[in-house]
Amino acid sequence: MKQIKIVFLVMVAFVISASCATKVERIDSNTVTDLSGYWNDTDVRIVADDLVKKCVNANAITSYVAKTEKLPVVIVGSFRNQSDEHIDTSILTKKFEAALINSGKVDFVASSQEREEIRQEREEQQDWSSIDTAKRLTNETGADFMLIGSVKTIVDSVGKESTRTYYVTAELIDIESNKKLWVDTNSEIKKYIKRSSARF
């Protein structure tokens, strides 16, 4: 009888552990997933695509092209996280960079952090590369405009229900004059969240 109980307990433990096992399933990268109600990859894609499309078609860009007959050189600065949650804004920044480059309507230069690494490589080339292949130290392309921005949230909640609205603002600034040439905000990301009352 004792052995039967032991076997039964082992079987129960096995069933419980099997039901608690982690399950991983690969999904398409474009699939919209919203498990927590917080900022996610879909939100980044929607916001960056929308704001970059508006930016490259802004009057500041088209006027510059008409006046100079060349594409403006743009650099992406920092996007500040001023929301109530942790958001890795470097992902948003890189998404903006990719969308701007792929638009074909602006030229692009490396960020300040990237330039430091590239400058170090150029300096080393002066000592170690052949004269024919070493790159000049002072031949960088200067940016005309810088794109900066911020992410903010408004949260409205009562009980276990809440809404989260994200406001992502982008600003295009003339580097020489500090003039703000274009400003726009995307507030499409609004989420209704209802938390479960069950506790485990």
C-alpha cells in the first residue's frame, strides 16, 4: 500500500512539473504581440515609420533640396525617455536611423559614439596603413540637421483597469542656427489594460 502511494505521488509530481514546463514558439517578427500592455517592438515600428515619413516630406527637407540641389545630411541625436516605464530608447533611435536612410531622401552620418570609434581607426591608419590607402583625418561630412525627440506617457487608471497613451515627439533642428525646422508628435499608441483579479 505504501509503495502504491509513493508511485501515485511520483506520477502526480511528474504531471505537475510537465504542466509547468516552459513552452517556446517562434512567431513572425511582424506579428503584433501585447502581453504586458507596456511599450514593445510593434510600437517602435509604428511610431518610427510614421514620424520618419512625415519628417522626410516636411517643408524643411523639400526646401533644402530645392535650394541646394542636394540631399540634406542628417544625424539622429538622443531620444529621451520621459515616460513612467523603462524604455530602451536606443532601439527607437536605430529604427529612426534605418527608416531615414532607407527613405532615400536624406544622407546620413554616424552618431557621436560611432564617430569616436571611426576616428580612432583613422588615426591608426596614419601610422599603420600605406599612404595610398590611409584615410585623411579631417575629411568628415558635417551634418546639416539633427533629429532628436522624447517618449512620454499618460496613464489613466481605476481599480484593475487602465489606459496608457504614448506620446513620441520628434524634432528636426538646424545644427548651424539651432532653429527648430520641424516638430511632430505621434500619439497613435493607446492601450486599454484590464488586469486579472486571480492571484497565484
